[in-house]
Amino acid sequence: MKRKLSLIWRLTGLYTLVSGFVLLGLSAVIIYSIKQHFVEQDKEILQGKVQLVSSIASDVIAANTLDEFSDKLKAGLIGHKDLLVLVMHEQGVPLYSFGSGEFPVNFIREKSSSISPHTIAWNAEGQSYRGIVVTQNVKAQPKRPIIILVALNINHHNIFMSRFQGTLLLYVVIAALISGFLGWLAAKRGLLPLYQMKSRALAVTANQLDKRMSVENVPVEISELASALNQMLERLEDAFRRLSEFSSDIAHELRTPVSNLMTQTHVALSLPRDVRTYQSILASNAEEYERLSRTISDMLFLAKADHGLTLPSNEIIELNKEVADLFEFYDALAEDHEIHLRSMGKGQIKGDRLMIRRVINNLLSNAIRYTPAHGTIEVQIESGSESVLLIVKNAGVPIPESDIPHLFERFYRVDKNRVKGDSEGSGLGLAITRAIVVAHNGDISVTSTMEGTIFRILFPKTD
């Protein structure tokens, strides 16, 4: 498998390429500026010489004294070894030439079509030239204008530019490599917190979930990543804690009835018993088996809910009728505890009737268990335009605020020491309630104050 480049080397390569392109661009600007400087410098020199040659040619050629013209030009051009001068008629007949170099006569005639000076450049015999061509009328011969070329050998410019470009290219390469090295240092230092986070992450195990990433003295982007990882570790720690508690609770829930069954069975087998005694022991064992069966059924139900609970049926449910039926069922129990049941409002939803009844039954069962004598349990149904709200309120000791976020967790109990006598007492009732509500696309919440505990269930309204 091909090994991928690390982020440091990717950043280093990118930084080197960017630095190289920037330096190359800057070099191109410098080279262009120097070339333009040479061009302007040459033009300034050539324009002065063109004016000199034009002035001499106008005076001398008008008098038809070419020897005098030649002498004056030589005197005016002393010390300019790289200068080339050509004076010729428009038809190409040369009148005077100065300097060693080959003149492209036809090319010069093509560029001399206008009166204004024209800059030209050409190569001949390995040499480079730049010149100015101008056409000038002679006063004595207005119908026979002359062409004047003044040029410079710019080979020394080319040699300088060639050496300068080579030096500049070498500088660009070295500067890009140095920039890449500095980029490598910056990337390595900038990503150092990631390596520290890696070490912290490797130290996290199932037994050491309390490790956290440092969010101080790190860049903002990495601090956000560290905060996100810390939140993930908190969720994992909480999930492992709940899993550990779940395993402990389920072992305790199953151990108690199994222990009772084993004890009663051993006692029954220790001595001969009469039929009535055996029947009593079997009846007691049947209650324990029923308790085991309910616990296992609740656990299977929640396991199905974890993978997406499907509704066995989808029918119109009148919530007020279901509440009335359950009130009738709990009426005797509520009367024994001197608790008053009260219902108000009505509304209908769509879902599975048995599941919804189980939700209401779980909430009423909990309410009766924790409502003091002479207290009241109220069930309110509020039907809105888009949803139906079911509220179950009971008086009693408020639930501690720290316990409220965990009420719907499996096997969670506010009172850890209470006696367990039914499936709801195992701490699965509210977990099942939430699973059913979620399966019906609803939402459940709870608040608890000195005035009482309120469960609110919000169902989507039936179309």
C-alpha cells in the first residue's frame, strides 16, 4: 500500500511551490523592468545621435559636399565604438556608413515609411543591434529624402541579462528551498499540538476515560478540535459508566429472583412436604418466574427500540378514553392510598393503542407510587393545531435536579435503596416510555418542583 504524505510535508511542499511561484513572478517583473530600462537608455542615446546626424546631413548634403559630411560625422562620433550610422537615399543607395556591422538595408527601408523615428532591432553575425530609423527631407533636394539609421551594439546588454537571469534563477531556487525549510519548521511547530493530542488519545483506554485534550495554548482551530474530542470522551465515559451500571443492575435484577427460586427449591427438597406446602412454594416460584419474564421482556423491547422500533398497528387513539380506562383500573389502588385522580381535556393521535396505553400506565404507576396521601394526580390533554400535549402531574417530594437528565436511562433509580416489587421498579419503565414516545415521533420531558412533578409528552396531531 502506497504511503501517504504527512500533513507537514504537504504543507512544506505547498509553501515551497507558492514561494517559488512568487519569487519567479517577482524575477520576471525585475527582468522586464531592467530590459525596459536598457531600451529607454538606448533610445535616449540614439535620439541624441539621430539629431546630430540629421543636423549635419541637412546642412552638408544640401551643399553636396559628402566629404565634408563624412568628416563632420567622424568628428561628432569619436569615442562611440559601439555606434553604427547609415545614411542612404530612399532607393537604398548608401551615402555614408559608420561602424563595423552588417546593415539590413531592405529591413531598414521597410521601417522608414514614416517621418517619425522608428525603433528597430536585428541580429547579424552573432551580434545584436538596436537602432532608430528616421526619414528626413533635404532642403536642396526635397524630392529625394534620405534615410538615417543610428544603432547601438547591445550585445553587452544580452550578456549582462543572461548572467543576471542565471544568478536570479539560482537565487530563486535557494530562496524557495529556504522558504520550504522555514515552512517545514512552522508546520511542525504549528502541528505539535496534534502530536500531543495523539499521545493523549493513545493513553485513553476503557479504564482511563478521564483523559482530556488540552485546549490551552493551542491555535483556535485545534482548540475547537480538542473541545470536540473532549466532548466525545465525556460521552464515551458516560456511556461506559452507564454500560457498567447497566451490567451491574441487570445482574442484580436477575440474581434476586434466581436466588429466591434456588432458596425455595432447596428448602422444599430438604424435607418431605405435604401437597399444600408444595403448591405454596410453586405459587411463590411462579411469581418470581413472572418477574423474570417481565424483566427479560422489557429488556428485549428496549433492544428492539435501539434498532428502530416499528409499530404493530397504526390506528386513531382517543387519549381521553385511554386515560379513563386506566383511571378505572387504578381507582381501587388510588382509593387505598387516599389519592384523587382527575382528568381533563381530550385529543386524538395515531399509533399503536397498546403501546400508548403502556406509556400512560407507566406514568400513572409512578405517580401513584410517589404521591403522598390526600394528594392529587392530574392528567391534562391539550389539543393544538399541529400537536397534542399529554401532561401527567402529581404532588410529592421533588426529584433532585441532578437526577432529572438520567430519569429515562435504563435501570436508573432516584431512590437506590427502595424495594423492587415490579418491572417498573427495575428502572426500565421510563426508558420504555421514552422508546415508545420516540417511535410515535413524539417527545417527552419532565420537570420537578416543590409543587409537583410534571411529565409532558408531545405527539404530532392526526391528519
